[in-house]
Amino acid sequence: MAGTPYIVTRGIVLRETETKESDKILTVLTDKNGKISVIARGARRKNCKFAACAQPLVWSEWTLYQKGDWYYASEGSTIQLFDGLRTDLDAMALGFYFAELTEAVTSEETPAPELTRHLLNGLYALSALRKPPALVKPAFELKLLSLAGYEPLADSCAYCGRPDPEQPLLDVVQGVLRCRKCGAGESGLSMPLCQSSLAALRHIVYGDPKRLYAFTLGADALCRLSAAAEAFTAAQLERGFKTLDFYKSLQPVEMPLK
């Protein structure tokens, strides 16, 4: 393959598709080339030199070459396996959801360093820091959507301007905060918050990304934040996620909020 131009890039596998007898097609989010499709020949063989890299939720350094519209794997070495995910089914299921969600908001071959870093930090929070999945999930969703251009306006009521809305709600369709009585006739689907869950929402959207998961909430406030974040994600992206359905199937049934 003399004269073939090679590139070296770091990337995390978002999704794999098995093809032929031993090959895989990988969707990889890279730090330099954005989201790309990589054909990993022989990746399902035990003796494949980059088999460990060709697994979902593994951060690796890849040597690739391009042929037409496809990239082909030549070499790979793992950087972070996120071992903690692979011993906790809830964390693993949530990690797959994070990957599918990130894939949904990234474009082909458009560098997205902030989104890549956000995904890695989310997986690290679950795997190494052992942060509670119920806390990591809404923080990851809201920050990812904010980084992707869907940031909600959460500094004050969008209708009366109060910085501390009375009985606050997040209008997940318009992406704005409102008082319960404000805009009731013209708002879309709105999810109830409380003062604690609103403070957490603002910490996630406006705070230091390095301290994204550095907050605690009581059970009721966390439930409100989680419901609002999930509804906001679904409304803004106008789609569902099979990986989210699987994660939720593992969780105990919660009583609806009033």
C-alpha cells in the first residue's frame, strides 16, 4: 500500500456494526476529524491487533487510511477502556445512551472537540468517579444539548422576567423557563421544577464544565431535574433512543410528579 496517506487520530467508538465474517464498521468520534465511519477488517478475530480498540465506548489512538468515502483501520492502541462501565450494567447502559445521543448531535467529519470531551468526561464520571447514574444522566443531557446549540434560557422567566420564577417550569419545546402562571396559554410542554432542581439546571447550563457533576440533590428534586432534562432532549431532537429505553427498563418504576 505504498503511497497511501495515513492519518493518526484519537477517537471513541460510538457504535459498531458487524459485517462479513470477521469485520466491523465502526462509527468513531475523533478529536481531529469529527465523526467518521471506519472499516475494521478482522476486528472480530481474537488475534486482531486492534480488537480491543474496536469496541463501543473505548477511547483509542488510531492509524487510519482513506479509500474513497471510507476510512480503514491499520493500527490502534487503547487509551481508556472505561473498565468501570463493564462491571455495572446500569452504567454500561447509560454509557451506550450517551454515545447514541452524542452521535445524534454530531455531523460527519466536522470536528467537535467540546462534544468529544464532554462524552469522555461523562463516561469517566460513571466509570472512575462512580457518580450516581441518576445524577450524571440529566447533567450530561442538558450540557450536551447546550454545547450542540440547543441551550435552554434558564436565567429568568421568559414572560415576566423574574429571576426566581414562581413555581418554575421548563418549557421543553420553546427551551425557556417560566412561572406556572406565565404564558400558560401559549407555552408548549412544560416540566415542573423546584428551587433546588432549578439551581442544578443553572449550574449545568451556565457553570464550569469541569465541575459539571459537582452537585447533589434530594430525591424529589433529582427526579424533577431528570424528567425535565429527558423531556427537553426528546423535544429538541424530535426523536427517541433505543438505548435510553433499555436503560430505563433497568430502573425501578417511579411515581409520577405532581
